[in-house]
Amino acid sequence: MASTAAIQSTPDAVPRDRWRFTLGGLFRATTVCGLAMFAVVQFGPLAAARDLGIGLAIVLVIWAWSARSLSLFLAAGLVAVLGCIPTVLAAGAPFSQRSAACLECGMTRDIHEVCGWTTKDEISETEASRWAAPLVPAGHVHAWTVTSNYSRTHWFGSAPIGCGGPGEGAFMAWQLARLGDPAAAEQAYLEYQAILTGRSPKPMAVHRQEVQAAITAAVQAKQ
Ligand SMILES: [Zn+2]
């Protein structure tokens, strides 16, 4: 009799909530890891930690609600607090968002960094680069000049924005084409190349002033 009771009680002795391998569990774990890696690459480690903290807190609250478990509610609160720390850190973390233009081909490049971690580095075509493409020397090396720089260099420091623009090259020459003088634009670009390669003795500063003056005149003529 005693042995029967022992056998009958055995199934209850095994905790039903113990972690077990299931395909569903594997799928969920893979999804969470994948999303975490995507977030780290896309938004940087701080934003990823914040988003994961918030997401995990929400999941824990739902789980706690359905299980009516106080300890799960406490866990959700703890995770939410931990999730707030990266938010505070992100508000004061060193970062930089720089835009640059290539003098040679007129393409732009956007570089975003958080704590020295590159979250974005993208080169894009522009109207100027499409215009300059037939004139650009084959196999040119990009000559990036920073056109805007929004950055915080140290923790909780200020984050000023700096702006500038390319003084010569594809972008400036294209301005003339855009304003209705493609011949002058092409000439300006070829002169820029001639100065660079030493075929023209004209100083770059003089060329820059002349192109700037031509753009100003073209703008005034349009008005
Ligand atoms: Zn280039």
C-alpha cells in the first residue's frame, strides 16, 4: 500500500516549470539574440541595452500578470530600472554624427559613432555626384571634407554642431550647372582637376573665389 502511494506521488514531485529544451524555446531564444545583435549594430550598445531592458520588462510584466507572481513583478521592476541606466548613459555618452562630401566626386558620407563605436558609415550618391560622374578621373580616391559635425567629445559634455561646406570640387561646380550654366560648371570642375594635378598654375584659393563669385552672380541673375 505504501509503495503504491509513493509511486502515485512521484509525478507531483517533479517540478513542472523546470527548463526543458523545446523547439519553441530555441526559436524564441534565437529571435531574442538576433534582435539584440541587430539593435547593437544598428543603434549602438547603449540604445540596444535600453531597448532590450524595456522589452524584457514588458515581457516579465505580462508573464507576472498571467502567473500572478510577485517575484516576477519584482524582476520586471528591476529590469526596468536597469533598462533606464543606459538611457541616462546615452544622454551623456560621447558621440559624433559627421557628414562629409568628397571634393572629387560629390558623394556624401555619413558617419555616426557612439562611445567610439561606429553605428553608421554610409556613402550616398547626390545630384552633384551624378552630374560629376562623367568628369571624375577613373579610380579616384575619395577626398572627404567634413560638412557638418555634431558631437560630444567627453561624458556629459556639451554637444555643439559645426557646419561648413566644400570650397571647391564637384559640389561647387555642380552649383553652376544647377543654376543653368552647365558649360561653366564643367569648366570649373576641369580647372579644379587641372590645379590638383599641376596642369594649371592657378592657386586653388583664386579658383575657389572665382567659382564662388560665378555662383553668386548666377544666383543674382536668377532673381
Ligand atoms: Zn569621391
